[in-house]
Amino acid sequence: MSAGEGSQAKARGRIVSMPFHRVTRERVRFEDVAPPAPREPVRTPAKVAKMLALAHHLQNAIDRGLVADRTTIAARLGVTKARITQLLDLTLLAPDLQDAVLAMEAVDGVDPMSERSLRAIVTTTSWAEQRTVARPWAFRRRVVTLFPPAAGSRR
């Protein structure tokens, strides 16, 4: 093969022959049938509500003397002592915030708030500061107001 023939072969490219399959689809038919009724959203307790309830249960077990301490609970549940401390710290929330958290629901599996954001509120020292931090409780580009402004007040 000479130099001229090689460049011509590259310029022509390759020819690939193979069978192909043509798919024919049905035509779209319009029917006079009512659309199905929208399904009801599935509501379950939010994960943070379950965690707070568990924290109260564990603290109650310690207070009643059923378990000696956090280390014993951690060993029985197979988690670290730090995780038990994180859970029990949730009981340090202001009582009205705890009520609001316990009332939270996950709609169709979407939780309204993460445990991490709740723990960030717990780290503040006083209940008044917790309420200030929790006032606009933002999560997933949606703001849930736990404490609506009082009538006649500016916000």
C-alpha cells in the first residue's frame, strides 16, 4: 500500500453493516376516564421525634435505677457512649420546643428537620436562647415557624 492509498482509506472511514431493529409503538389513545384519585400522604412520626422519645425513655431508665449509667446503656444497645450522650442531650431542650418536636411528622418519608440541626439548638445554654435560635426553624428550603409572632407585634 502506497502513501496515497493509506490516506484515502482513512478519509473514507469504515463501513459497518449490521441488522437493526425498528420499534413500532402504539398510537396514543385518549379516553374519557377520570384520573385516579390522588393518594393520601403517608404521615409517620419524624425521626427527631422518635429520637427525643428514646432519649426520655433512656433517661427515665437511669432515673429509676434500671440501668446504672450511660456506659451501661451504650453497651446494651451496642452504640458508643458519645451517641448516648447526644441522645440524652436532646432532653435539655426547652419544654415547649420538646412538645413541638414530638408533634413533628414525616410526610411521605421526608423529615421536617434533621437531628443535627436539633442538636445545634440544644448547644445553646438557656431556654430563652434556644427559643430565639428555633424561632425560624429552617430546613430544606422551607421555614417552619414554631412560635408565630404575637398579635400586634412587629416581626
